[in-house]
Amino acid sequence: MSRASRTTLRPVEERDTGALIDLLADPVLSRFLARDLTDPDEVRRLVGGGLRHDGPPGTGVFVVEKDGGVAGVAHLRVSAQLPGGVLESGWCVAREHWGTGLAAEVATTLIDTGLELNGAVFALVNEENTRARRFAARVGFLDIGGGTHHGAAHRVFLALPTAPEGVHHVELWVADLAAAERTFGWLFAELGWREYQRWDRGVSWRRGNSYVVVEDSPAGTGDRHERTAPGINHLALHAGTRADVDRITSAAQEHGWQLMFADRHPHAGGQDHYAAYLENADGFEVELVSTRP
């Protein structure tokens, strides 16, 4: 599993053992887990279990790579705690990446993959881990009850596919696919979208039931999008909380986006509308809208 950014989820390998031992030495990461991953032997058992994994294709133990380094670990596997052969997901990222959107990116990838494979995905969260419970709800899990799992009280969170509705997909034609991928690819990854399709002259990103295509079509007749001409003016995308909008906006200039209407930001759309309007060098405008407190 990979995403259109410099973040990758790949099956764990034996060579990852040392990096995972270093990462999981942080006791905060194991505080609510059934196993103490500050113990190097536990990490070795974790890696060994991943290497021996023989579950359905697309499941297993995964390393989270960020910009070429190991940033976390995740799993998607048939649950040993819940009945019916359901898939259970879990993830853990280094504290230096908390608040950056990386955990949401990983969780969304696990959810999307699990839904494609099985139609439902569970996550078990320790009853006392209020931060993780809020996070699970934010990325789309529903709290469906509690019980004793792994010897402690846990909440059971469930993710289900939503009924298809609204927009199916939007297709954008660009003059320079590589340049468009650098800007849109980064932005969609930050918003928790995943790469969906790829071919010689195009790529798409998906979130839920909708996806956006960016294509350098041989039938194209121009070399730059003009948003003020008849046609599509901009994409408006859900961006989470106001803090999420601020974080992505702050980083956007390093990834080919410029802030529009800076003198009225973040209320260029009105005092009750919190959003960032960004434009890339090819003239495409994207509106990042905060719809959650």
C-alpha cells in the first residue's frame, strides 16, 4: 500500500528490526498496548510475526516510511479478538509526527484497503486512551461498544463503507502531469486521500466514494488552466479542523501552492466560513474548507 506522497506502507522486512526497536523505545507509544514494545525482544517477535504472516493478500504487518525513514508501524489482519473473520487495523507513529496528518494518512489507507478486501474494518482502542478514541472517530470509525480484549477494557470501533452518493469523480486536464502531480499529489495526501489509479498520462486520488483524476490528455488544446473562463473554477475539499487548514496552508508554499486572498484569509468566503484558497503555477485553485470544530 502506498500513497501519492513520500509516505509508504510496505510489508515489514527483517532489516527494519533495528529502526523499529529505536522508534518503539519511546514508552508513550506502548502505554496502552497489550505488549510492551519498549522491549527489543517484543519488537523482534512483532517483526517475526509479520514475516510469517499468511493472511489474505493486502493484510499483514506494515512499516510506515516517511521521506525514506521508518516513522511507524501498522497492521491489518484477521482479528483474533473479534468473531467472524473480520479485519482489525492498528497503527503507531513516532511522536515527532503527531499532529502532522501522518497518522490520519496511515489510518485512512488501512480503512480503505480493509473495506475493499472485507467490507468492514475494526479497531480496538484501550478504554483509557481518550486521545486515540477521539482520533478514531475523526478518521471515520464508529464506537459500537466495549468489552475485554487483550486482558483490558477496550472500545470497539467499526468502519463501514458509505452508500455511494454525490460526486462520483472529477477529471482535470493538465499540460504538465509531473508538475501537477507534485502539487496535487502532496495536497491530496495531506488531506488523507490515497492514490487510486495510474496510467501513462494520468493519475487519480480517492477518498471514500469520490475521486479526482489529473490527466495530460493527448486531446488537450491548451497549456494552462484558466479558472476565470467558462468551466470549472475550483475544487472545494473538506480539510478537517481549523488547525488542519492552518497546518496544510502553512506547508503549501513548499509544495507549489500560493495563498490567494491573503488579506482576507481565512475568511475570504465570509466570516462564518473558515477556509484557505490555494492556487498552483498551472492556474488551478483549490479551496480547503474547515467543517469540524
